[in-house]
Amino acid sequence: MLHPHPLAQRTLNVKPSPTLTLDAEVKAMKAKGSRIVNLGVGEPDFETPDFIKEAAIQAIRDGFTRYTPSEGILELREAVARKFSEDNGLDYDPGEIVITCGGKHALYNVMQALFGPGDEVIIPAPYWVTYPPQVLLAGATPVLAETRESEGYVLTPDALEKALTKRSRGIVINSPSNPTGMVYSRENLLALAPAIEAAGLWVISDDIYETLVYNGRVFVNMPMACPELKGQTVICHGVSKTYSMTGWRIGFLAAPQQVAKTVTMIQSQMTSNPCSIAQKAGLAALTGPREPLGRMRDIFDSRRKLALKLLGGIPGFRTPVPAGAFYVFPDVSAILGREIAGRAVCSSDDLAAVLLRECEVATVPGSGFGAEGAIRFSYAASEEEISEGLGRIARLLATEARPLPAA
């Protein structure tokens, strides 16, 4: 009997998304009756605005249920181009816009279009869990550039220079950041621009949290800060976080036309096109009233302040103040090396497991983000859930944490 050939080598170094794996585990526990407080998932808890839902329903009634152009319908690409012009002062032709099956799909397509074996892609750490696997799936090599909490988790020119080699082909810049909530300033980006331009790097700008900035900060990406780099930048974006449309799976990217054409070709062989109905919903989102965006941002800001206040009262948690997105990323290294509820807690994975099993509070360990010794909390949850979840953790650590027994 013949045996099948082994799996493709590139898949062997890639693991499932830890955040999605956690979310699946939480849902399974809830289905069995557990009172889980989910502070792990990066998903707004708001309903998609009604005017967006109605646009999708109308699309179904109109029979808009067939294939669309692989790059997305023209009116949606035109709306995306207007968004970049009006919000960011960036001019793109609709031919430089591609609609994708979510922001993650935009990033995957770009990695496939731009990078391959022998190439290196610089990823500042801490990083979103999906960046390194997507680079690996393109056959390229992720190179981690460490950032420091003391420097606001911003990549410095010195750290960039240390990561650069003759094989460097790209760099990922995510601002506001998942998991840290860090936001790059114009000055931060301008400091990086000379090295990026000199090395001819592609800048992959993940702007998915653009509208979620606080403390008077202003969103800026690389081509906004340094127009000279627009021709070597791909902006990846989407409606998931801004409009609470995670399940609709509509993302978009803006890129030089040849890159956009290549992405369209890849997409034509992968998904044919994004969902026709969801594209109409995305069009409604981008052309509809902006009031829901400000309302959701203000609610997130209130939750951010609550989470920071409660985390500040938990001994052993040192929590930098995030300026964007909807995450806090406390350093918990002072807690590691203890016994909690009879379990040895020696890593962020151990701590997240104890919090889930003992407190029924879901978090994400920092190891998945390249930051062992930290843990991510999402405040994309109600204030009641945030108070309940962090209260449970505070009570557990106050009564159950003790030094590990001597070996």
C-alpha cells in the first residue's frame, strides 16, 4: 500500500492562531455552563450598526449574490479611495485598491505577493500573533526586532539597524498596536524612514485600529509621515474593528498598482472574490454616518480607564498606559515563579491557564506575541465584565499566590 507524501514543509513550523484557539476553548466552556469572562478575544462586543445590516439585507433582496470582480466591486474600491483621501490625505486610484476577505486576508495576500524564500521580513516585537506565521507561509523568514516598554514599545532606528541584513525585504508596522496599544507618532516614523528607504524595504502598514486612539493622540502611518515612502508601502485595513464587523470578513488594501494587480491575481485563484453581500455592507459602512465610530471609541476609552485603574490595584502587575486599540498588556514577571491555587506558575502560559481554570477569566499569554512575562487583556467587553473579571483575578492572587516550595 502506498503512503501519501508528507505535508508541505512550510506548514510544519506554523501553529494555529493562539487567540482564535483560546476563543474556541472559551466558547466550548461556556456551552458547558462555565461563567467565563472573556478578556482575551480581540473582537468588539458592539452590534454592527443597523444601517449596515440593512444594506446587506437589501443586497440579498436585490439578488446581489453572484461573483464580483476578484478585486472587489468598483463602488466599494472608490469608497475606500475616498476614505484614504479624506481621512489620511493619501491619493489612491481605485486600481490601487483591493477588497479582501478581512484584514488578515489582506496581509496574507501581500506577504504572498511580495516575499519568498531567502527574503527576511522585520517584525517589531511584541507583535500580533499572525505576522510571523504569514511570513513563514510565504517561504520567507521573520526577523524579530525587540522593542522596550521603557521606550513605549516603539521600534527605534538603532533596533531597526540591528535587524537589517542584505536579505531584508520588508518591515511590518502596526499602529495602534495589538497587543500593546502603542501608537507611533509622526516623529517615530520619520526616525525610521531613512533606513527603510535606504534598504528599499516594503512597509506593510497594518492600520486596522486607526480610529481607536486616545489621550489626544493622532493617527499617522508611514506614507502620511513620509510621502516619499508611499511607493514602497502597502496599507492593510478593514471594517472589522472600526464598525464592529468581524464576521463580515471585509478588508482592503492600498498599494502601488503592480502590487495591487498581483494581489488580485492571487485572490482570483484563492477565493474568486470577497463575499458580494458583505461588500455591500462594507460600502454602507464607509459611506454612512460616522457617529457610531465616535460613540464606540468613547466607550472603549472609558473601558480602558477602568481596566487601568483595576489592574493598578493588583500587586505584581505593571501596566503601561495604552494610547490606542482595545488592549492592555501588563508585565506580570513579578508573579511568575510562584504557586497559585496549587499550581506552579513559571510562565505567562501557566498564568493564563490558571486564570482560566481557577477564575474562569480568559486572557492571552504574552508568549504568543513574542513577549514572555506579559499577558494581554482585551477591554472589548462591557464595564461589568471588566470589573468582574479583574476582580476575580485580584481575589485569587490575594489569597492563593505564594512562593514555590524549595526544590
